Amino acid sequence: MILIKELLDSLQGAPGFSEPAFVEAHSSVEQVTSIRVNPFKRNTEGASIAELEQLPAETLSAVPWCANGYYLAERPSFTFDPLFHAGCYYVQEASSMFLEQVIKTCFPGHSTAPLKVLDLCAAPGGKATHLSALFPAGLVVANEVIGSRAGILVENAIRWGSENMMVTCNDPSVFRKLEGFFDLIVVDAPCSGSGMLRKDPEVMNEWSQAHVAHCSKRQRRILEDGWPALKEGGVLVYATCSYSKEENEDIADWLSTTLQAVPVSIPLHPEWGIVESISPLHNCNGYRFYPYNLKGEGLYIACFRKTSNSSEMAVPLKKMPPINRASVDILADAVADPAYWCFTEEQEAYRALPAAWSETINALKSVLHVKKAGVTLGKIIKKLLIPDHELAAGNLVSDRFQCLELGKAQAIEYLQKKNITVSTALNGWCLITYKGFRLGWAKILPNRINNYYPQRFRILKPSPPSL
Ligand code: SAM
């Protein structure tokens, strides 16, 4: 890979930067592949893929800073792994998984705390799905300003089965209306992308000092827009995949000067190879990831607390309009823990929202453009539930539904939305499973099986001969 001199010159003096090591790391063809396992995706026996040792390839080791992160010995074809489509794992660059350490430091009770979390720049959903797993009792608002990318975020949220994650599509300035609302805001900002050079050499064609300056300006604007929505005592996490100090330490100094953000130090293990950087003006702690020091791509992450007095605008909670008793009974029968859910109807489809958050979600709808909230359960026609794919992909589905287990080749055919033929005594709606993990719905009729896998999720590529 050709690294332009302008980039190398600009990085001289950046904390932890070594030009020879950097050049060597970018001349090797080494590709690091890592995944984060979904702790809530359980098969019909209640096991995750990690417990079943069903990871998509041989694992080299665990990602040291993330409990569910694994390095794979090779990059398999994720497209032809049914467990990828079942949402059993998310393919995520390992450095990004460090978010977990930040959350553990700032929110030791994260696994039970009912906190409000905003991921302001969330697509395609790496950090948002991670946050939804780290705050199972919380509400994660995953926002993406670009409409098409928000669509991808919705798809990844459905696959992940994130019941506590809502997807919104708003310019960051809209969040100014939610003053003091969130306990945690993550800004994984659009950046010049030099940290991703090994994965995407095209970044080099776009890179220039002028682009860095443009990104730095945009990052300040996003942070300025998001900051009012953080409550007093709340935490801001700022991250980029750039090595440029204009997008990292300079932004940390700006946060400290302009917004009086107070830096938070994150404990590191020396063997992780992460470089702690201290910003030049206000000694803000930041964490730099270089591919020559660790197994991961370039990343900068820093964490701040809001200590300044800040008012908390009350967002008036709004009760969900009730639905009739007969429908509630049908819906309650489809989910494992009906008391946890509040059922609602929207555009003829029924949805389940975590009851603890339903009024908050309803209130947010009057401020934000919501693309997804809760889980679509399906439609009710003639007192019968026509189940939606989201019910199969979610973790809330009742175990009363019958399951049809498929082998790998047939599971792929199902995911390609082909007709499947299996001899079975089952009939009616059933969940299609692979290794006990739910892939979607099918309806078994006397003479055929109707494949209800959603068109938009289907595998488009033809199967390789090896299947
Ligand atoms: N957090 C994501 C993840 O972990 O998968 C990656 C986020 S990516 C680094 C930055 C995101 O910011 C992109 O999805 C991009 O569309 C979005 N973005 C671009 N311009 C923006 C703007 N002006 N305001 C807010 N977000 C923006």
C-alpha cells in the first residue's frame, strides 16, 4: 500500500506514532478478523454459539478487552454461515470493542441499570448492538442521520434481536430538544478514516489535510449538538478511526475548553498495547490503538463527564393507546414473558415494547423520526397471529412455537428464499432453526412449505459448490 508523505508527515509527534512501524504494518497483508458474540441469542437448548463452540471459524484467541470478542484464525464466508444471519454474532473490528472497558469503568452496574443511552452516529450498528448488550435494562437510541444507512442499522438491529434499541434518523441538532435526557452519549464520529487504511486502502485516495480539517469541524458541530442532551453527571464517549490529532486530542481539548467536559481515565493493562495519550492543552486522557501494537485497526477513544450545571427538560411521558383484550391475549401467547411487554398497534401491525420504556418511547416519537422501536410481532387476522420476522429474530419469542431444524445446505436455501422440501409431520407456522438458532418463519402446508424469510434479508449470491 502506498502511504502518502503528507499523511506520514502529519502524524509525526502524534502520541505513540512510529513511522517505521506504521509503514511496516501497512505493507503486510495481515488481515485481522474479529467477531462479537451476541450473549442474548440462545438456541432452543438455551446455549450461545460461544458455549456450543460454534464460532464461524477456528478462534485464535479472545479479544482481551471484550468479554464476547474473538479473533478468528481466518475470514470465513459470513454470507454462507446461517448463524451470522441468525444474529449470533456481529463482525466487528476488535479495537472498537474497547467501548466495553469505558462502560465498565463509568457504569459498574450497567447490566441492570435502566439508563438512557444515545449512539448519535450509529450506522451500521457495531457500537449500538454492543451497547444494547451492555445495557439490557436500558433504552438505547441508535441514531443515524443518513437515511439509507439508517435502513442498514434497522436491519442489523433486527438481526441482533435488540429489543431495547430504537433506531432514529435525525440530524444531531434535533437532539438539542432533549435537554439533559441521556445518561450516556456515544459519538463515533465520521472522520478521515486513516485508522481503517489496512482494511480499506481506498481511504488513501480521499485523505488530505483539508479533509482532516473538514472532519474536525464537523466533529465539533456534532458534539456541540449532542452535548445539551447529556444530563448532569452523564458520560460522553468520543471515538474516531483517525490517527490525526486534529480529530482526536484537539477535539478533546476543545471539549474541555468549550463545553467544560471533564476527562475520565480508563484503566489499561500494559499487555493490551493501547497508548494512553494526554491532550496538549488540558491533559485530557485519550486512548490510541495502532495496528503495530495490538491486533486491531486504528482507533482513538476518549471519555468525559458532564459536571456543569445543566437543566433536565422533562419529556412528558405518553401512555401507549390501549389495544383490545382479545388481541392482548393472542400477543401474550406469542412471547415468553408477557408481563415484561407493552403491546401496541401501529399501521395494522402489533408491536411489543419493553413495558418499562413504552411511555418514554412514545414520548420520543413526538421529537424524533423513529425508524424502529420495540419488536413487530405480526398481524392478527381472524383471531390468529400472522407472525412477523422480527418475532423470530427477537429473543422474546415463546417456546410454544414448533421448530423445524434444517441442515446447513437447506438452511442456506431457506435464507436464499428458495422453496424448501423436507419431509415432516409438522403443519402450520413454524420456526426454521439451524443448530437450534432461529432463522425465520415458514408455514407448512400439506403439499408444500411456504418460505416467509423476508425478501430484504435474503442471500442474493448463489451457493458455492462446497455447500
Ligand atoms: N458507530 C458506528 C458503528 O460502530 O458501526 C460507525 C459510525 S461511522 C464511524 C460514522 C457515522 O456518522 C456514519 O454512519 C455516517 O453516516 C454518520 N454521519 C455522517 N455525517 C454525519 C453528520 N453530519 N452528523 C451525524 N452523523 C453523521
